Amino acid sequence: MRRRRLLIFRRPWLLFSLIKVGALGIYGILLHASRIAMADPTQARYKTLFFAGVGYSLVAIVGSVLILRFKGIQWRFPIKGMVLATLAGVASATTALGILLAFEAQGTPAVVMTILFTGAQLINAVLSLAIDTPQAGGLRWQFLVGFQLVILGICMVAIYRPIM
Amino acid sequence: MRMTWLIFAFMTVASWGLYGVLLHTGQISMSDPVHGRYKAFLFVGIAYLLTAVIGSAIMLAVNGAQWTFPAKGLVWSTLAGLVGAVGAFGVLLAFGAKGTPPVVMSIVFAGAPIVNAVVATALHPPAGGWSAVRWPFVLGILLAAIGGCLVTLFRPGS
């Protein structure tokens, strides 16, 4: 235990990665709980998304501004970077809406979020390959095995999901 | 119609898969190798504000919804947003602390589904309790997590 703690302190990136693991692990569960707590069968998705947006924007905007000011950087942003990062934010907010719609359609957090976490990696990998096509023989076998494991895992999760 | 949720889940998969590529390209396009990630995250936050906050407010107004929010719902959903952003920030900090993207993201995508499945099943146990969780479901989560880890770790160019 003592050795594990030391490892985390010696490698802060590991600690930050684990923060992300925890945060992402409970994100969908919180969205699901809040959708139910809104007690509004028709508008709960927008009410939930509204406050999730408030929370996200607070951390993302205020946090980034504080770090950028603290580091004393120049406030210059290339147009392409601004546009792409803004599109990334729109994609992220669309993700939150999609999760809420899936919950509304009787998807459960354990199933929907597993499909999301792993399936998004496939989309991400395919898009990356399309943008930066590797040379012939450039695909490693571990990548191809991982790809098939994700598809197999998603199918098993969807088929054998627990009945609520 | 029984599997409508699956369509929404795959729509979400598509948008989230796109998110990573857009964010990465946006970060590079900031032409600032040291602070590009924070600059990109600032605009992600602005877009989130526009889409999630203003977009939802417009939809609520258009649909004539009552502007009443149960305290519990308000707290949970704000917490969800905070947790989502803290997670995104955690990744940026991990990269800034010399964690390489393939390793950091493989830890994230292998760990998150497992944390999610355990917490979700503990909070919302299925009819019949834990014993009603079938082994192929657990195996599926593990396979998907290992697969996500391999895909991220051994992606060409990583």
C-alpha cells in the first residue's frame, strides 16, 4: 500500500489519469441519477443537460482561464484551433445529450456507458487512421485484436445486460 | 423499438469518437506546444456553455417547460458536469505531467468502464440482485475494456 502511494506521488500523471478514470466512471451514473431526480418525464433531459452544462462550463472556462493567467501566456488563439476546439465542445455536449436520450429509451448506465467508452475508441482509431493512414504492414496485431475484443465485448454487454 | 436506446448509444459513440480527434487537432492548431491544451480546453468550455446551457434553455423555453428544478436533480446534474470537466482536466494535467497519450488514455478507457459498471450495478442493482448479473455481461465489460486499452496503446503512430 505504502509502495503504491509512493508510485503515484513519483508519477503525478498516473494520479491525474486515475482521477479521470474515477470521474468518467461515475459521469453517466450522475447523469442518470439527475435525470430521474428532475421528476419531469418530458423535459428532464434538457433540465439535466442545462445544469451539467453549467458545471462543465464553470470548470472548463474558469479553470482554463486561471491556468492560462497563472502561466502568463499570450492571449492569442489561431482561428483553426479555436474552431476545432469549439467543435470538440459541441461534440462533447452532444455526447451528454445522447447519453440522456439513451437513458430515456430504457438504456441502463452500466450498458450505455460501456458501449460509449469502448465504442468511441474504435471511432477515434478509425478516424485517426483515415487522417494519418499508416504504411502497408503498419497495423500491429495487438491493435487488431483489441479492435475485435471491443466489438465482441460490446455485443456481449448489450445481449447479456441485466434486467432491471 | 425495444433497442432504441442502442441507436442513441451509437449516436453518442460517434460524437465522442469525433471529440477526441477534434480536440487533438484543435490543440495542435493552437500552435502552442506548452499551453495549447489549455487554450483548446477553454474553447471546449465555451462551446459547452453555448450548446448545453443556452441550447437547453432554448429547448425548455420552446417546449414551454416550467422553470422549476428539484434541488436533488439540480445538484446531481451540476455535479455530473463538474465531474465531466474535472475528468477532462485530469487528462490535460496527466499529459502536462509527462504522461504519454497512449498510456494515459489506455488506462482511462480500460478503467472507466469497470468503475462505471461496478458503481452503476451497486447503485441500481438488477431485479434479483447481484446474482442476476450474468457472467457473459461481466466478461463483455472486461473484454471491451481490454480491447479499448489495446486499441489505444497500439494505435498506429502511437
